[in-house]
Amino acid sequence: MQNITAAVAVAAEEAHVVNELIAPDWVFGVGTFAILMLMLVATMSLRSVSKRHPAPATDVNVHGSAGHGGQRSGH
């Protein structure tokens, strides 16, 4: 039991290594928030791209069949 107590005491007395950050800690939080908000704005701006332009109206039968009874519509 004394060995464990001695090891804990030695570990507590050792100097702590502190790595300094390149900026204050709040900068990382604000920067992350700003990046996420920019990604949200980009996503929301592209939300209705498919609804902006209506599909072009065509008289061509896209399925390749002649229609009902072999007649084309519009003629």
C-alpha cells in the first residue's frame, strides 16, 4: 500500500506540461459556430433549386408509343 501512495505522491509532484493554443479558447467555439452557420446558409439557399424553373412543355410522347389507337395528340 505504501508503494501506491508513494507513486501517487511522486506523480502529483511532477511538473505539468501545458501546450499553449494558437488563439484563446473562445475563438475555436465562435469559429466552429460560424462555419456551421455558413454551411446551413449554403444548404438552405440550394433547397428549392428544382422548383425554380418549370419543366418545358412538349408535345412529344416521351414513352415512345403512338398513344391511344395509333393517333398522335394535337394532329
